[in-house]
Amino acid sequence: MAWWHLLQDREPNLVLFTDAVESACGFADSAVGPFYCPADEKVYIDLGFYRELKNRFHAPGDFAQAYVIAHKIGHHVQNLLGISKKVQDDRARMSQAEGNRLSVRLELQADCLAGVWAFHANRARNIIETGDVEEALGAASAIGDDRLQKQTRGYVVPDAFTHGTSDQRVRWFRTGIESGDINQCNTFKVAGM
């Protein structure tokens, strides 16, 4: 797999932080949560987000945390393959609602890539234990735009989605973990999203 070798040649660094951090993408506080910075090819994980994932979103577990990291590394893969740049360029020529729909596809692809990682990591090292997949699916569901908007606003605004619904996030992670095939992760060619 050419993409796997690409990732092995340019592995992202992991930066753990609490409260705030400075990155090549600028200053970020805990309100931003975990993020990937393409300018320095680093994954930034706010440890406070894991407490929030467990306590506020009721999605505890080590594999829920692994899903978050794998999703961010999915963004690194997208960066290395030029997908992120293309989406960024396309979004600049679109309305905000159209750009948000494109962002959703990018995020869902990262969810699928997280599932592909889980498939291959389990095949190579037998890391998945009973309940792990459910932890990851619980995290994916807990941080869907529809669920987050309902909790914070009391209503849902689909045109404001940037990461996808809970069902979409679960579906794409499941696609990746069940297939183990990056070619199944082309969210940009799926109609009706």
C-alpha cells in the first residue's frame, strides 16, 4: 500500500497539552480541542478533552481515546496525499454552507481512515479487546455535529455541520475498521451526504 509507506516515511509527532498550546498553526486553547496542524505535521491532543469525552459525552475508554488520535492521524494522511489542500482550495470558492458540506466529507474520511488504522493495527498486533470497537463507536457518535448542536443550542442546523452527524461518523469509522481498505474511504464520491 503506497499510502501506508508514505505515512511510515513522514510519521506525525504527537503533542500532549492541557489548557493551551502554541503550534505552527497558531495559538490554541482547550476550547479548540484536539487538532492536526499541517504546517508542522503534528497531532495536538488536549488531555482535558479526554476528561470531557468521558464525563460530558459519556464516551470513556482507552480505545475511545485511540479513535481520537487515529482520526487526527487520518488528517495527516489526507495532508500527505494532498486531499486537505484540495478541500481548502475548493472551500475558498464556495459559500459557507457548501464549504461546510465539503468539510464534513473530509472529516468523515478521517473517521474512515481511523477505522482502517484500527483494522491494520489489530491485524499486526492483536490490540483490539472486547468492547474496544464499541468505545470507538461511542466516541464517534458522541461528537457528531447533530448531537453537539442539540446539546448546546437545543436544535440542529445541518448547514452548520463541519464533522458530520453521529450516524455518519459511526458509519464511516465502521467502514474503515470492517474493510481495512483506504479505497473504501472516498467520502467525496458518495452521493447524498
